[in-house]
Amino acid sequence: MNRTIALTGTILLLISIVLGAFGAHALKELVNEEQLISFETGVRYQMVHGLALLVLGLNASRHSFQLKSTFRLLFVGVILFSISIYFLSLQDVLEVKLKFLGPITPLGGLLMIVGWSVYGVQLFRSKSDHEQ
């Protein structure tokens, strides 16, 4: 088990549940439908990656390779992706222009893609249970 990765996944899950409840109950009165859908997308990606990090962390000892690169790429990616979406969705409510965050969202998405690619390559290159 990798405690840091599992704990990070747990914290991301906890925050995504809180933000999901906030979006479902309080936010729908404050933003338009498009902004709410966007906010929910951020929550969904955070939740999925929180769960993925929890699973990776709990199963880290089963891998014959380090998860450090995958963890860092996924964590930074989901933070950039989801937080930029949260703030872009809330900019009218916050009464501040945050359009400069627009390019950060795809950067976060790219980091998640690279993170999963790194994991896939490491998994492909590692010896399977049959080969050990």
C-alpha cells in the first residue's frame, strides 16, 4: 500500500462529495444550467480520479514499478482541470472575471492523459504474474 496516494485519493473523494452536494443543492439557484453542468463535470473528474488514486494506492505493493510519476501527473492534472472548472463556473457568483483560467482546464486534462499513459506503459512493460 502507498499511504500517500491512498490518502490523497480519499481526500479528493471527500471534497468531490461535498462539492457535488453543494452543486446539487445550493449552486443550481446561483448559476445557469450550462455553468452547473460544467461544475458537475469538474466534480465527476475529481471523483473518478480520487477513486482511481485510492485503488492505485491500496494496490501499490502489487506493482513491480513505482507509481510516483503516475500519481503526480494525475493529481496535478485533476487539480488543474477541476479547480479551473469550478472557478470558471462560479465567476459570475464571485463577481470576478476568471477567463484566464480557460487554458488551464485542457492542460489539466492533458496531464491526466499523460498520467494514464505513463501508467499504461509501465504496466505493459512490467512482468505479469505468469512471467515472474
